[in-house]
Amino acid sequence: MKNKLFGLAFKNRVFLASGVFGFGLKYKRITNSVGAIFTKGITFESRKGNPPPRIFETPCGLINWVGLENPGVDNFCIKILPKLKQLKPRIFVNIAGSTIEEYIKIVERIGNGVDGFEINISCPNVKEGGVAFGQNTKIAARLVSLVRKKTSLPLIVKLTPNFCDPLVIAKACVEAGADGISLINTLYAMAFDIKKKRPLITGGLSGPAIKPFALYCVNRVRDIGVPIIGIGGICSGQDAYEFFLAGASAVAIGSVILREPYAPLRIIKELKQLMG
Amino acid sequence: MIRSLKIQRKKWFNKETFALEFHLPGINARPGQFFQIQVSDHLEPFLNRPISIASYNNNKLFLIIKIVGKGTKVLSTKEAGDYLTLLGPLGKGIKAKRRTSLLLAGGIGVAPLYFLAQQFYKNRINFTFLYGTKTQEDMILKWDIMRIANESIFITETTSVKTTSGNKKGTVVSSAKELNLRDYELAYACGPKGMLIELQKLNLPIPIYAFCEDFLGCGYGLCLGCAIMYNGEYKRICEDGPVFELKGIDFEE
């Protein structure tokens, strides 16, 4: 299996999904072992994130409500990116605007200093932008076409399967110029505090609990004509292999890293054994 | 650092609290630091459980665990000879300052403060250990604390406990009010959130360092799941703490 996607060569097809591994600057051995890192979502202004509780464990997974805490695009470019570029993997910056203009400004600010962008229109934990853009075919397509005009770098769109058909949105994004599709982002989820009789957390569900649904979604868009990055509860080489069978060209590892930081190394090894 | 470690010994203190001893040479452990224990080789429970260091001596690591939910319940079934995957030590922890100190432990919050107390004892720093639990059965490490503390005060909410300072019934906070705080330069507190909030309201005349706990995602600073509002900005309990000066914490946010 050749590791060439979007016209770029990758060390392998196991990537780090956005959000769980920060900017890859800690545990560099792991960052250096993967084909690409998708950074924590970057917004135009810095965001302090949501108040606690931000994490709640659920059967075979967790709900998070972090809310895109990040230092903003300027700090990212000045303080983080130079360090990140010294590492081996391809760098895809996950960008999350609250307006279409913000997405454009973030892409312009970062320029050509990275390997590509992942347009995040699927974060369920922010009020503006995020998942609302990813559920609306017209907005998603307009956003992609406008960002497309600003960059010649690979443009991947990270989609949501929350209350919309990812196939319809994916088609619109590809027509608008997207080079790839990442899916799935976390699922809408809640937990209640039965003593206080009120919600404990409302956020995004991730982990192996969502893997079967993620596989279904990837399989549904498999003929889209651009590479698909399969995401959702991958914890082993076998899980990753399933995503390839469903039509993914690469996979990204997320939640499992919380319980096992070295999981990407293990998954790469297991996958190699399975795929030969 | 991630390691698979054999449980050397297991000790039950009461029906819901037990200690695990591991042989682990060569770590630089500080009070407040913790280990993330992988509960299951399978994926359920999914997240690791953060457990404070209760003691680290002669390459022996003690972790004290109270059964509070499904993860700690599973851990309670592990026996001497079994292996557990541990990630750590994590967190910054703190260094025992050379100041006459007051330690305020509520419930299982005794574990990390016991580690701190041992550092005080080793470094001959004077300290008082005030420890409160709901019931007398909940009280653990009593004799170990009495052996090393210059003064120890034990208190429960349900029954009177005979102590060096007479019979007591109440809470850590009610006892702290009765102390002459001019005798101390610093305080360290670990216990339920409610206790820390009450302590904060007391506005004690000395700085209090609070050992915070929370459900953690990763435990090593990447997932940003364990936020705490501290001096106007979110900090990570795991990586930036878990010890913070109490007056800077905003429990409302």
C-alpha cells in the first residue's frame, strides 16, 4: 500500500486525530511515529474553553465538552508551529471559525507553512460555527469554496454525522473543492445527574462506543472520489483495518490515546502485521 | 512513563479502602503527584483512574484506593501477584516547604497528605495533621500519622474520637476554626470539594495549598478535560497541579 495521499507522501496511514494530542510537542516519539498530526482546533482569537466538568466517562467511551480551548492562530503561528515543524509527521491544522470570514482569516494567517488544513465544521461544543456549519449543505459548500480560493494546500473537511447525512454534505464539499473528508467527529451526547435532576454534561461522544457507527458513515461515503480519513473509536490495528475495508484511505487515532498514550505505536505495528 | 507493575502486597483498611504496594525503583516522586492506573485490558471502563501517591519509600510505592465507582471497584478485585499498567508519576506535585505547617485531610484526601507528612517528618519540619472522616471506620493510617506528626487531631462526624486534644466530633473545617492559626505558616488541604469550598470561605490568615481531584481524561496535560479556574484562567488539574493555592481557585466557574 503506497502512502501517498493529496499528492503528499506519508510515513504511514495512521494519523493523530485533532483534539486529543494537543500539538504533538509532548511524547514526541509518538508524534514522530505517525504519518500526520491533526492539531487541536485553532480559532482566530484564543479561546479559554468551557467550564468544568468537561469530561464524563460513558460505556466504552467518553463525552467531552472542552470547547476548543486553544491559544488562537497568532500564538499558534508564533509559539507552536515552529516547534511542530521540527517534528517528522505531516502537519494538518484543524481550523475552527465562528464565522466563514474567520476560517478564511485563519487559513491566510497560517499560509503555506503547513502540509494542509482540516476544516472543522463538526465540533458540537461551540455556540457559533462548528457543527451548525457541517449540518448545512449550502454553508458547508460555500465555506469550502471560499477557503479553497485562499490556499492550494490539501483541504480536508471534517464532517459530522449529527442529524444530517454526511454523504450529502461530503458531496457538496468535494464539489466545492475539498481534497479529502475526515469522519466522524464526536456524536451529540448527554449525561444527567439524577440527584440534582439536571444535565451533568452535554458534549461529544467518542471512543470505541461510536466505532460501528463511524464505520457505517465511512462506508456510506466510500465512493466520494477523494481520500477519506476514518475516525471513530479506533483502539487496535484490527479496528483500523476495518476502516480501510469500509473505504478509508487513512485512519486517525483519538480517544484511545487518553488511556494509552503509546497506542499509536501499537496500532501501527498491529496494522503492519495485518496488512503485510 | 508507562509500566506494567506487579502488585507486591494488598492491604484492606476497611470495606471500601485498600492499599496496593508496587516495587518501583528510581522515580522522583513528589507529594501531590499521581499515577493513572489502567483499570482494564479491555476497553471498559475506558479511562484510567488517577490515584495519588500515598507513600514512596525504599523503592516501594503505595497507592491507596477508595471504591467510589465502577473503575475503583474493578481495581479492588486485583490481588497481590496481578499486574497493573501504571502511567506516571504525573502532575507537578509540590515540594515540602520548610515552614511550620497545618495539614487538613478530609476522607480519602488523607492519602496524598500522608505522603507530604512523611516528607515533613524526614526533613524535620514541624506540622500538625488534622484529619476528619464521616465515621470511625473510614479513618485509616491513624497510627502512622500519630507516629510522625508533631500533633495529630482526628475527628469524625458521627462519633467522638479520643485524641491528644480531647474528644472530638465534627468536621475538618469545624476543627480548623478552633485552632490557633498563628502557630502555622502554611496549610495544605485535600478532601471533598465541599470541604475545600468551606475552607476557602473561612479566609484563614495563612496560605492554603489545595490538592485538587477530578475525573481526568488523559492525566498528562493533552486533552484539556480537567479544567480548573485559577487566578482568572483555566489550568489543567493534572499537568499544572494538582496542587493550587486555595484562594486562587474559583469553584463556581
